[in-house]
Amino acid sequence: MPSAISEGFWGLVGPFLFLWVSAKALPPTILRLVKERDFGTLLSPRRLQDAWFGTFWGRFGPQVKINASVKVLPLLDGRVVNGKLLDKPAVPGLEGVCIEVGAGAGYWVDIFANKHMDSSSSSSSMGRTKQVTRVYGIEPNPNQHASLRKHIAKAGLEDVYKIVPVGIEDLDNPKKWDGKIEKESVDCIVTVLCLCSIPEPERHIRELYGYLKKGGRWYFYEHVQCSVSRYMKAYQRFINLFWPQFLGGCQLCRPTGEYFRQAGEWQNADIAAPWDAQWHNVVPHVIGVLTK
């Protein structure tokens, strides 16, 4: 009982500790910009917020990946169904032509490398038995591209992974970038903890749906609005008064699961809380695979 109380307490307090860690990244960001004489960024609230979040995420992003990998890697291998972790693949894994939304600094680039193929699925039609042949990494922020390229090279994906420097609305517009993605040409879409901060999420999720082939799959691990009780919903809304300012525009209260369901017609929409979800999660998640 005491351990359960302690776990609940730290679960409720945790978001404020996260905000404090982010706040500590602001002074060194300002100091760096002053040294660089980048007064344009200092005087622009939006650009300063982006620079601040970049400093914070550069320190904290790798740890977030470590924590999330225990769910994301099995998901991409087809071993997560209805929020439960399975020993063997039950659905097809990541393969073919892929889109990564919100590539950022490149922390998740290596999930597309063949080293993450599930060897246990080699004799099955499920799991990652086929290679990823092309990845379009959507990242419109040019400040992230240098780090993204380093991670692409480190993963050995220079000939596979292409940075797309525009927003979702321009993926099929060759006038905006040196390429074009045709509608209904993509085998898989991957979104990991990124749909919380994109503008107009409903519209952009519907737009991405159009790029999937029939039978194409969307693998996702995203945080969403609380649904367990009115008290947790109110508490989450209170924290969200501060959260976007400290976390680069991230929104806590988005009903992303509903946005997925309403994006278009799905053969199968597996949207569920992960196996370790708790009532006190102020930042709850959904995980699963959508099949067009």
C-alpha cells in the first residue's frame, strides 16, 4: 500500500519536475544566444521558444527514447496488439516505403535500420521480415537537419533516408522541396510522440492518411488527453496551462485517438493504452497500428 501511494504521488508530481528540468534549460539558451549575438532569436518569442526547447530536448530527448523504446520497437515488429506486448509478431511489421513524421534531431532514425528486424519472425508472414526501402523524414525546422544527418549516417541509412524539409501539407508539392511523395504510395507511417505539437492535427492526420496505400499501416505511440476520471482531466487541463510554453508547443489534452478514427476508413484500428498504463498518468499514451 505505501508503495502504491508513493507511486501515485510521484506520478501526479512528475509533470512539474519535467517542467522544472525544462526551465533550467532556458538560462543557458539565452546565454548562448547572447554570446552568438543572435538578437533576432532573443527578441522573437517563437524563435526563442524553439531554441529553448532545442536545448532541453538535446539533453532529455535521448532518455525519452530509451524509456519509449521498450514499447516502440516491439510495436514496429508487430508484437503489440490491443495495448498488450506479445512474445511473437501477430501483425505485419515495418517495411517498404515509410514516412517518419517529426524526425526532429534524428533520435528515432535507427528504428528503420535492418538491425531492428525481429529475427524471431523470419519464418512467419508477420513481423519485420522485409526491409525498409525508403524513408521520408518530415522535419521542416532547418535547425534540426545537421543533427538529423548525423543520425542518418550513424545508422548507415544515407541511401535510404531522405530529409523532407517541408510540412505535411507540401509533401506532394515539388515546388516546395526537391522531391514529391505521391498519394497512396506509402507502405508505412510512423509517429512517435510528435502529434502533440503539430498545428491543426485533425487536418494533418487526414492528409497523411491519403498517402497510405490500401493495406498500408500507421504505427503510432502518442500521448493523449486523460480519460480515467473528471479529476484527472481537470488536473491535466491545469498543467496544460503551462506545459506548451515550457515544452515547445506540446499540447497535453489532444484526443489523438479520435483524430485517427475520423481520418478515414480503416480495415483495422488498433488504438489502446499500453500495458503499463496507470490511473495517475497525467501524460497517458495510446499505442497501436492502423491498417488502411
